[in-house]
Amino acid sequence: MSSQVASPITMRTLIAVSEGWDNELTEIPITAAQLHFDIDGIPHDGELIRIAQETRTRLFEKIGAPARYLEKHTPRFQATALAEHAGRGDFGPKPSLVVRNGELVTVARGDLFALSNAAMLRAVAEGVGDYAETLLMTDIERDAEGLNISLISPSKEIAVRPGDVVQSGLHIVHERFGNQATVIEAFIYRLICSNGMTRRECVPNGIKRTRKLPIDFPNNRELQMDQVRQLTRQNWNGLQAQLGALRASSERPAHVEELLSRWLQRGRLFSDSIMQRLLSAWRNEGSENTQYGAVNALTAVATHDRDLSERHRRALATLAGLLAFSEVHICERCFSVLTGR
């Protein structure tokens, strides 16, 4: 489920709503030997937990199987394939069935602690401190594994030039039931056109993402939340300097077509189709021959071009962040975040 928010939602409201999402789900821990798939679902305690095609596809993607190929086959064939992977232990040694209204949502690794969406957001609010009340959600994607959220704050704002105001905040990807934990990045949002971009800090001594902890690890919930707090503070404290760097990019001349082509190739994202989309967006913005003009073309396509896949749009939003702050820091390690998604 993905949506841009017509009217920004406050952090307090977001936490309250996420508690409702969390409460919709029930986790059923089982052993690997108890995980059986048949045509209609998973037998458990004399009942059948139903599985929709969307969920079967998601399970294939989760274990690295060719989902688009397998979903074209019969439910019997798919059930056999899932059972084969379950027998190999691809769902972990202690699977956990995540259920909503008697229907399977996903199969999680029950040996790892799953931090709820609401608890993660509370840790983010605590990491920001007194500024938490200023955070507003601009868009959200919610699926079976977790949340993908963009937050901005008027307290982190700069006018790149008269009438062109940019606010910043945090972009959060939280996999409650996924294989990764939580990623938090700087998020930059241009108010004049609602374009957004992300930047993951390349900090040698900083943490890049949180790490999931074993289910039996002492104090796992609080330790997991503390990782989120640290990552939040790390990104939040660097926002103002990044806004200053973005303003400087508006004064840096550039041959935009050549610049975009070079950066797409460097990020292994180049195609004639994407290049044409970016040039069209750049012309619509006024064909400004500055680095800022190139950044805005990337963010316009990343934010608004729904014909592109979500993966491509996220990569372009990240590439925009790399380009915008390339005068501050850029290295090959920075580009690894494009393929790491």
C-alpha cells in the first residue's frame, strides 16, 4: 500500500495509527517441521490459514525465488515449491506465521525479535527529542513486512533562493517482519513541487542501519529501540549542514544533460527511457543549467513518475542525494546504497 499524503500527518497521530496496524496482526510461532503448505493455505491446529496469491508471491520474493515466474503456475505447483523451500529451512529455523483475520500475511523469522512499527516510531521521536512535535509525514508505503515513511520538519528549512523553500527530515524503512531491521536516512523535500530525495550518510564511524537481535537476547526490545534512537540522532544532527550544501548547488554551473548521463552511468541506472524522462522533467523545471537543476530533474521523476517501478524511483531519489551533496562527500562506497536497495 503506497500513498502520498494530501494533508501532512503529525508524528503523534502517526504513532497512534501505527499501533492500530500492529494490533491487526497476530504472530504464531511454530517449528520448521510444522510449516506445511497446501493448495489453499497452511494447516495449523486443525484449521487452515488461507493464503492469497499476493502473499504467495511475496513469500517467493522473500526467499529469493523467481516470484513472477512461479505466480503464473497453479496453486498446487506453488504450494509444492513453497514446501520445498520450507523443507530446506529458507524460512528460518523457527518460523512465525503472521496472520490477519485468519489469512496469512507473511512468514517471519521467529528466531529474531520483531520491533513493532509503533515502538520504532516512538524511538525515532525520542531520538529527535523536543523537535518530534514538528515532524510531519509527507508520504508512506505500508506492506506486510513493515513501513517506508518520509518525515519533514519546518525547523529544518532553508530558502535555496527566493520562493524556493526546502525542508528536511528523515526517510525511514522499517522491516518489522523482513530480513533487515531499520534504515534511516536524511530526507530533503522541495515544497514548491513536492519533490523528495534521500541521502544515506557515508560515515566511517557511524551506524548505517540497525541490526536485528535474537528473540532470546536479553533486553532486546530496548536495545533495538536504542539503535533506532542513535541512527535518528546521527541523521537529524547533520540536516542543517546538508541544507546549506544544497543551496550552494544552485550557484554551481553545470551542463545538465552531460551531468545526468554521467551520474546515471556511474550509478548503473542509465537507459534511454530514464534519460528522456529526466530531460523532460528538467525542461519542465525551466532548463536551469546548474547542479541544482539536475538534482531537481532526478527528484521530480523519482517522486512523481509512477510508470517507473518503486525500485527505480527509490534509486533515483538516492542518486539525487548523492549528486546534491557530492561537493561535501562522494566515494564508491556511497554508490553501494543504490545496489544495496
